[in-house]
Amino acid sequence: MILVTGATGNVGSNVVRQLLEAGEKVRVMTRNPSGQAFPDQVEVVTGDLTQPETLPEALSGIERAFLFPVLQGVDGFLDVAKRAGLRHVVMLSSVSVTWSEPSWVGDLHLRLERSVQASGLAWTFVRPDALTTNDLIWAPQISDGGDVRGRYGNAATAPVDPRDIAAVAVRSLLDGRAGEGYSVTGPQSLTPIDRLRVIAETIGRPLRWEEQSEAWFRDEMARLGMPAPGIDDYVDALTARVGKTAEVLPTVEQVTGRPPFTYAQWVADHAAAFGAASA
């Protein structure tokens, strides 16, 4: 039995699906089991990473776990997990822990990684860069008319499909890939303008990028709930990527044995969200 936390998220839901496809028994922990729909084969238990007293039931009989990073929950999880006999934890982290310049986001994830390493459990860290699903934030603007307002339209990243992040995590769980930190990217260096062009081609509608000011961008990130240190980091990281080619890593193929999903493939699977007409 493998425990999956964060099972309703973009990555965690794919971890659940891929483990089931591999024939594994899966237990998910969620704060509100009645409010979520999981496949019938999944065992669902109530639990909250920020409340250690809720964790013993979720961890009973579990030897392997996929851990969603919750800053105030990891230490409690690790304490209960060791007593329950957990052997291997695969934690979702961030590629920012590998950056030469420290960042607020990187420091948070690095603290979590160090806690896991200090626990004595076998560990694996999966460190994605930008996720393709971040671009769903454009969907309302695209559906409303097609003009997408944003900043840093020429800042390149290599966005990675959550299915590929999950695949690296699943292989780590199933193959016992302990002691590894996997930085994960998508297969292409793409700017926001490039990605908007792919969306336009996929849904068959003209779309236009409208470059905004940094002040507008900061206000928008604050409106979405990003704390000020995170906004500063994000602005600095995107500024450094303007006019550059993003690093593309072979991690997905090396770990899973198959090529990663392209951005166009991800868009095709989410075309309805961007306002494509039904077939």
C-alpha cells in the first residue's frame, strides 16, 4: 500500500492514477473525504498534514509515501511516519533549491528537504520547474476575447506537464530510487508568447499578448495571493530569463523510459478550458 498526500492536486492526482495503472494499492489522505471523488480502488482516509494527531491512521501499514510539501506539516508527518514504519518518502520539491542564488521559495523547499534527509528515512526529491498548468490562469481572458495581459512575454521557461512530474515520482516509488534529487523540466524552451501561439493554433482562434508594466504584474500576483517575498523572487527569476533559452533536462526520459509530453500535447488535452469548440 502506497500513501499519496496532496492527491487532489495537479501532480498528486496523476500520481494516484499512475500507481493504479501499475497495479499498486493506493491510500489517499484528505481533509474532506466526502467532498472529493477518487477512483473506486482507492482507499480514502481523513487526515491533515498540519495536524499530526490525524496521521497515524493514514500511515498505518504504509511503507512508501508521496509527500506534498506543507511547510508546517512535514516535521509532524516524519515523526509519525517513522513510528509507523514508513521506509521511503518521495517528496515534491522545487528546482529553485538548486539555484546558485538563494531565493525565498528555494529556502522554504530546502528547509523541507533537510528535514526529510535528517529523518533517517530513505528519500527522493522531485524538483519541477514551471508547470504547464500555470497557464490555465489565462483561460478566462482567452475565453472572454483573446487578448492576454501579462508581463515578461519573452522570458523563456521549459514548462513541464504534471503527468511527467508524477511519472518521475511514481518510478521513484516503485523502483526504490532513494537518495536522488530529480530536477524536472518539459522538452521545450518556450516564452509566454510562444505558448500563447501554441494555444491559438490548437483552439483555432487568434490570440494576442499584451505586455504590461512590472507594477501591474506585482499587483496581479498579490491579488492571486502570492506573498511579497515570492513576488520579488518571481520578478527576479523572470527578468533573468528574458531573451534567454531555458535549460531543458532529459530527466523524464531517463527515469521513465519515454519522452515527456510536449506543451502542444498538454494544450490539446485542455483545449476546452481555453474555449475550444466541442467536437
